[in-house]
Amino acid sequence: MNKPALLVTTTHAVEGRRITDYKGLVGGDAILGANMFRDFFAGIRDMVGGRSGAYEKVLRKAKQEAIDDMLEQARELGANAVVGVALAYETVQVQDGGSMLMVSASGTAVVLG
């Protein structure tokens, strides 16, 4: 089943549209483990310069999962848009010495007229 598309913006208003109802704060989080070998090779690449493709791929995946969770909450509230969207990124150290990547997305679910 196709889910209805929601307008998502980092601004607090949508030009040419009026917010007719505020549904509330919505958010989504994604925590993904970073593979030990990927960590090692990313560290080497960082030492010699260049981009870490493995980390970029994991980061994109985590960001999309957090946004998808946020949008699902907005749909459940009956919103057709989310305004004021902000993303936050954090690295969380775990007991085995590894790390996990946490991405959070938050915004205000609204109905646009």
C-alpha cells in the first residue's frame, strides 16, 4: 500500500500555504552499528585523506530511517506535512570498544490548508 506523501521542510512555514492545525512534535531515531573492519579501514582512509564511502553509506541509511520513523508518526496524527525539521548525529561508544551511530530527526507535524 502506498503511503501518502508528506511535505517535509526545515523551515517553520511553507510559502503560499497556511498551517491550519498543529498536530504536535514528532521524531524518529535510528541507531546503527558500525562494523569493526569498516571502522579500521575508515580510520586508515581518514589518516591519508579522502572520503569514507562505507561511513557515508551507513550515515545515509540511518538518516533515512530516522526521517521515515518521524513521517510515520506524523501520518498517524493525521498530518500532511512536517515543518521545522532538524537532524542530530551522535556516535555512541559501546562496551566492546566499538561504536554505534545514532541519528535523530524531529519536527512539528501540521496540516497545511
